Amino acid sequence: MPYTPNDTERDALSRIRACLGPKGWVDDADALAPWLIDSRRVYEGRCLGMARPANTQEVAEILAIAYQAGLQIVPQGGNTGRVGGATPDATGRQLLLNLARMNSVRDVDAANYTMTVEAGCILKDLQGVAEQADRLFPLSLGAEGSCQIGGNLASNAGGINVVRYGNARDLVLGLEVVLPDGRIWNGLRRLRKDNTGYDLKQIFLGSEGTLGIITAAVLKLFPLPKERATALVAIADLDTAVTLLERARSASGDALMSFELMPGFALDWAEKHVEGAKQPFETTYDWTILMEIGGPRTDGAARIALESLLESAFEDGLVIDAVLPQSEDQRTQIWFLREAIVEAQVREGAQVKHDVSVPVSQVPRFIREANAAVAEMMPGIRPYPFGHVGDGNIHYNLSQPIDMPAAEFLGHYAKLQHRVHDVALSLDGSISAEHGIGRSKRDELLRCKSAVELDMMRSLKSLFDPKGLMNPGKTIPDA
Ligand SMILES: Cc1cc2nc3c(=O)[nH]c(=O)nc-3n(C[C@H](O)[C@H](O)[C@H](O)COP(=O)(O)OP(=O)(O)OC[C@H]3O[C@@H](n4cnc5c(N)ncnc54)[C@H](O)[C@@H]3O)c2cc1C
């Protein structure tokens, strides 16, 4: 049964529609459908309609009306999130608020190495805007063609360049936020030094839409690397990943931009399942690393640094094989392979996914202990750990045993996840390095935060959102 709004809600909705105009309101079932299901197709919801404001003032008006009427708001960017954070619940009583129309770049200040952008800008477009100004905006991840910067900031996204430039929260100097009651906080400061009390923007970064709507941000830019020296290497064993990482950071003067671990068989799976992906090695090695060093000039210095690093790593037995792309095309192919391993795993059957982090030095131990733990629980299970070793972040994914029906395997999802999280937590790790908590890890959060930490989180939530209207049911576990 579709939800029937009461008089107060109906009145609020008609005021919201009047404020937004026809371009800013969607309630047609077909048009809404893609926005009511999350990117993993785990959560599906319903809603009163989707508001698509064109500017900050409209967001403020919608929130003020919703606040008075007690309407719940689900903020949404590109809807690429992996934890169900942008999907409304099944009641049909929530209002989706999608920022896609707020996609202007307000300012690029090349001398200040900043750009001021609206929340609905697509990440890839912003990388292009920075590049046109001979600058780098380093946030880069698989969903960059459709995710929005507002969603990236709200979920504190990471990606492939964190080892050098940090997470989304490290890339922000200022924010504009509309609070749940409709007040606008203009914190769009472009300062690298500002010691005037609490750093409020950090409260909203990573808050997953539970405290307010991010409408604009001042983003940090960096010198655009003129050279990228890339290598795909096979390493002697898992421990070598950490040693090689240490060496690569030192040898490059910390210009190491990416350091991605992939099991050798993942490259085979990519070639088998994903058109255009090619395993470049003749042998299936146990472990491979895709690494990239950035350089400020086109004189080949980064490549020379990379080659000399690899030479000594070969001599010391750390690296046993390597492919160095000779052209931009070949480099693109290697990065395509890195992206393809994600799709390849999907084609191999059902998966249980994790997004954990541990101190970098503990990555090999984490993988070994998690492998042993899941094998004990389910003989034949196929661990598929890959990810951003440079940040201690492993997407510790599991593929179903070949002879087990998918449904049976997925029936063990919670138990497997619990066990893998146990291993990460025992090594001072986190159950979410990148994707956030959303709906899917809310209960798990309860066992990895202390009572004091949970209390502080809940206090902040009720301070900013006393009526509990912003993205209810997400991120913060019920008391
Ligand atoms: C193929 C693929 C690869 C990925 N790889 C990586 C990776 O390498 N590293 C990584 O960190 N992540 C990765 N991700 C996850 C990615 O970080 C998120 O999908 C993305 O940051 C979310 O952006 P979005 O615009 O789609 O937000 P949505 O999915 O729409 O929303 C995400 C959360 O933010 C909230 N929100 C959205 N916009 C706003 C706003 N303006 N104000 C307040 N709250 C808001 C939503 O309510 C929700 O809780 C990947 C995802 C995919 C699909």
C-alpha cells in the first residue's frame, strides 16, 4: 500500500513543490525507480518524491518546511554508495533530496590551489576542471564518472591516491552546509590556516547525510604531475608488499601516488571475464602490486626513480617480475585491469565483501589470519583480497566455494563478516575504511565503538538534528 501523507505532510509537500518548480520535483514511479535502490541492489525503498533543488537557497527552504512538518530527509548524490546510505526506507514516508542540479563550479583560484564547487558536481568533471587550470584534484575512484562530490565528502571517500594526498576529508578547506532546520552555514573558507575554535567542517565530512546537507565545498588542489611512472610488479610474498611500500615512499621522496595489491589469480579472472582486460604476466603469481609515482616534469625523472627502485628490489629478491608500460595507452590498460578485477569477481559468483583497514604494517598478518579464519568456517571459500595497501585498506572479499549454491553461501554473510571484522579489530583495525556505515554496518558499529564514543556520536546527532529527520536509520546505531 502506498503511504498516504497526513494533512501537515501534504501541505508541506505542496509548499516544497511550489518552491522547486517542475524541474525540481520528481514523483513519477519510472523516473524514481533507479533512485530507490542502492548500487549493490541490496536495499530498495519508497519515498514521497524526489526534490532536486537548483541552489542552496532552495535546499534551505525545503529543509525549513520539512523541519516544521517533521518530514524525514534522505540526502542523495550519485547513488553509487556501497552501504545503502542514500536509499530511503520502505515506509514511503521519506523525502529524497538529490543534489544533481547543483553542479556549478563557483570559483577556481589557481594561485591559492583551491576550487569552490557545488555538491552535485560529478567527481570526474571536477578532476577535469582542475586539470584545465594545470592543477590536480586527486580524489579518484571507480565510481568517479557518476558519483558527486557532495556524496564523496559525506562519505569521506578514499580511492587510489590516498597514500599521497589523503582521504576526502583531507582535501577540504571549507564547506557550505544547510542544517536540518534550514539555516545555512557558510563555512566556505579558503584558508590553510584558521585556528578559530572547533573545526566544524570535519563534523560534516563523513557524516553520511545524518547532520545536514553539504551544498558546496572549497577543495584543495595540487600541482599537476607532468609524469606518471607506473609499474605492475609480482612480489615474492605478502610481507614484501609492506617492505616495497616503505622503499617506494622513500625512493620517490613520498611522490608515490598509488600502491594497489592484487592477488595474481585476480588478473586471470579479469582476463577471463572482462572484455579488454589482459593479464600481462605469463605466470599466475601469488601477489602483484600496481604502483605509480608522480613527477613534476616531463624529463623522465619519475621513471628513472621507479626503475632504480625496482632494480634494487629485484636484486634483493622482493620483486620477481615487472611490467612497465611504455605508453599512456599501456598505462591505461593496466589501470583498467585494476578496475576489472572488481567486475571479474562478480562474474565468479556470490560474494561477501569487506572494506576493512589495519595499520599498514599489519596488512600481511590480517590477510593471513582472515584467510585461515574463513577457511576454517567454510572449506573451499575463495578469499579475494585486494586494495589500497598504501593506506592499510583491504577490500577483503570472499567468493563462494565453487560447488556451493549462491544462496547457501550468502546465508553465511553475517557470520563471515563478523569473523573477518573480528580479525581486523584484533589488529587495531576498522570495519570501514572507505565506504562508511550507512545501513549495512550500523549494527557492527556497536561492537567497535566504546560507550563513550557512541555517546559522543549520539550527542552530536541530537545537537544538530534534534528531531532525528536527517537520514534516519543510517550510521548511528539506536541507543
Ligand atoms: C565501482 C565503485 C568503486 C568504488 N571505489 C571506491 C574506492 O576506491 N574508494 C572509496 O572510498 N569509495 C569507493 N566507492 C564508494 C564511493 O566512495 C561512493 O560510492 C561515493 O563516494 C558516493 O558518492 P555519491 O555521490 O554516489 O553518494 P550517494 O551514494 O548518493 O550517497 C552516499 C552517502 O552520502 C550522503 N550524501 C550524498 N550527498 C550528500 C550531500 N550533498 N550532503 C549530505 N549527505 C550527502 C547520502 O545520504 C549517503 O549516506 C566505490 C563505489 C563504486 C560504485
